[in-house]
Amino acid sequence: MDTLFRRFSAGWKTRHLVSLLIAGLGTYAFLVSRAEWSEMHRWNRAVGDMSVMMVAFSMAVGPLSRLIPKTRMIIPWRREFGIYGVLLAAVHTAIILVGWVQWDLMRLFGYELHPSGIYVMLQHGFGLANIIGIVALVYGLVLAISSSNWCQRLLGGAVWKYLQQSAYVLWALIVVHTAYFLYLHFQDFHRNTPEPNWAQIPFIILVLLVIALQFGASYKTWKQKRGRAAPDQNELPQGA
């Protein structure tokens, strides 16, 4: 089984194809799960949720491989899942621009056109959350572009590794952006509060799972390094 999986994961073309297939099927599943929503919000959330799932997988692979060495065979999939997670985020942004704010960039940042002809701030959280989302998208595109072997050779191992390790910043931005729309945005007292999004609890579980893996891997690494650095208790110092 291990040999078959290694062969399956070795080819980058296969990984791209399978990752793209998973992205499409996952998006469709999220789309079907919210059949009662308006078309724009169904697609908006379906694409956004699948983007979060794929980036979460990409973030979890590294810590998981440290905790369970046998899972290192899935490390190559981290790159493709991260790339398609970012591409889905770009599609998610396009849907918002076209369907939600209708290309009015002032509305994207929480402003609405007043009858007097000037823009006024109405949705403070909406604007801030979208700014965080835009920063995350730009950050993600940089990481996705730099994920190629060519870019790795161009930047050099040390610089490339430092850039890729900053993906934790990207994950934090995604979590904050997603959490706002899951728990806060639709609580406005000026309009009817919709039914809670079913993804609220799964999202918390997903975030806690990634945090637990990262914490566990960090603790294991710290413990191993501490064990190697500790002197042998059975050895006596010279001259004793």
C-alpha cells in the first residue's frame, strides 16, 4: 500500500489533477448544502469554504508529518492544495466584486452611496474584514507563485524556505476574515438575522485541529532538541 501511494503522489501532474478534482467536488458539495440561499451567496460561500479547507490541509500536513512520520508521504500534496486553495480564494473575491458589491469598490470597504451623493461608512466590520481578505489574497498569491521549483532555485533555499514558512501569517488572516462572516456580519440589528450558518461549529473544530497539530509538532520538536542538548546524567565531569 505504501509503495502504491508513493507512486501515486510522485507525479506533479497527477497531484494537480487530483487536487483540482477535489476542489471541484468539494465546492459542489458546499453548494448543494445551502440550496435555500440566494445564488450569489451560495457560490460565494461554497468557493470560500473550499478554499479554507484546502489551505487548512496544506497547513496541517507539515505538523502532522512531524507527529506521525509515516504520513510524510503526503507532504508533496501540500503544494498543490495550497495553490488551488489560493486560486479558489481569487474566485471567491471575484464573486463578491461582481455579485455583492457590483464593482463598486467603495462598497467593498463598507461604504454606501448616500442620497446626497456622497459615500458614508455603514458597515465598519465589513470593510475591515474585506481589507484583511485582500491582504490574505495578495499574500497567498505570492506564496502560490513562489511554490514552483523554478522559483525555489531563483530565490535560493534559505530565502524560499523563510517565505514559505510565513504561510502561518496567511492562515491567521484567513481565519480572522472567515470568522467575521461566519459569526458577526449577519448580526446587524437593522435587518432580520438569518439562520446560523451550519459551518460555524465545523470551522471552530477545523481551526482548533490545525492549532493542536501545530502545537503538538512544536512541542515534540522542542522536546527532541532539549533531549539532545541535555548532558548524559551518567557522565561525570572531568576532574571530579
